[in-house]
Amino acid sequence: MCKDLFLIIILLSSMTPIIRQFKDYLYQVGYSENMQYMLPALVREFLEQQQITDLCYVTQQQVSSFYEWLQIRPLKKRGGALSETMIQHYVYGLKTFFSWLEVTGQADYNPLSGMKFKKAVHHARRPLTVEQIRDLFTAAITLKEIALLHLFYSCGLRRSEGEALNIHDIHFREQLLYVREGKGAKRRVIPLTGKVRDDLEAYYLHERCGSSAAKARDEDAFMLNSRGTRMSGDSYMKRLKHLLHKAGILEEVSLHHLRHSIATHLLQSGMSMEYVRDFLGHRHLESTQIYAKPDAEQLKQL
């Protein structure tokens, strides 16, 4: 018992600097404070449980042995087994750690490369395919319908951000859309492509300032409903359901699915995770990773 305790103490002292560097890396790339604390702790537990003193010689067998141990490892505070989701956190932490070691030249290879692990069962929001997005735009006939798709897909707005959007938030000449107060009171600027700018401006000039202007009861709102008041989230959803029906898309799709979809498509087109994070207005990098993770079938269609 004393010998085992001595080995653990030696291990902790030898691995502490690399764990600290890993935590610094997580901070630098924008992980949340919670993840900056949790991921190094999970990696440390792996190193302790497998009694690893040299990261250059970590084997897949050790990873597999640790993964099997997690299936029976009891919770420290209240007993019972670890949840599938918590085990996935361990796997994610190890993947992130060894990928970082490999990229920075501190390890010759990543022992988790090619290894497969059981996925936690959860009902993830599935993004639309590029083809389905094209079908939606084809189904959109009115300027308002096209503008709706651009706001929530092309610009990646949240439902609340679309509701709060005002005329002065869009600068057509500079091709910029300003989100004045996003989630967590965070502001951001979204660049508009020429096509998106032209379509939004067409709605503004020919509908918002045309027939709708005479009955407008909200002078600031960019998007108006048929009564001349600010478009609500429910009004947006009603329009979206109409477009989904016309496009022949039968699954349940929300405004947030459009935001999720643009994140996935941007990443798969080569955009960096950091750029997509800023585009979406996420505070932390892992939020972007959750929203923008396509499945194998969708990757084949991109």
C-alpha cells in the first residue's frame, strides 16, 4: 500500500508541469473555465490510474484498459456508476490532450487515433444538408421569405436576435449586420456576402419601405408581420414551416436548426473553428463544437 502511494506521489510530481501546460492551452484557445478545470483533471486521473510516467510510451492497450475501468468506476461522492455522457467527457479529454501533445511535438503519435468508443445516447439536433437548404431557398418566393432564410441561415442568428433586429442594425453599404445584444449581452458583427446584402436590401426597399411601411406600427423593426408589427419568433416559425412543407422537408426543423446548419457547412467548407465561434457569437469554443458536428451521411453530401 505504501509503495503504491509512493508511486502515485512520484507520478503526480512528474506529470504536473504537462498538465499545467495543457490547462494553459485550453485557456488560450478559448475553452470555458469549467472545461479548463475538468479536462486536465480527467487526463490526470487517466495518468494516475494507468501509472504513466512517460507520455511517449502510452499505448492503446492502456487507453482501452482505462476505458473499461470507467465502466465500473463508482462515483466518488454519491456512489453509482458513471453516466455514458461523463465517460464521453473522459474520452474527449484524452483525445484533446493527446492531439495537443502530437501537434506541439511532445509526443510522436496519438494513441487514440483509430480507436472507436461507444457513443452516448442523446437526441442531438441534426443540421440540414446543403441540398435541403437549397430546396428551402427555391421554395421561398416572397422577399420576406428569402430575408427570413438569410437571417437565420446565412447570418446564423438566434431566434431572439432575429426578433430584436432593427433597421439600423444592417449597414448595406458596408455589408455588415450588427447584433447589438446577443446571448449573454454579447455584441458581434456579421459580414454579409453580396448576395445576402442584395436580398436583404431588396426586402427593405421594396417591401419594408413599400406596402408594409404604410401600416407599420414599429418604426425600428427590420422585419414586420402582416399587421405591421415586429416579427415574433412564432411568426418566423410559421413562415419557416410553410417553406419546409413546400420544400418537401418532413422532419421537425426549428429556426435554430438553420443556425446549426450554417455552422456545420462553414466548418466543412474549411472555416476555422475560431472564426465560426465568433460568427455564431459563442463565448467558448466547445459550444461551437457541439452545434457544428455533422454525421457521416451529411458529410457525404457536402
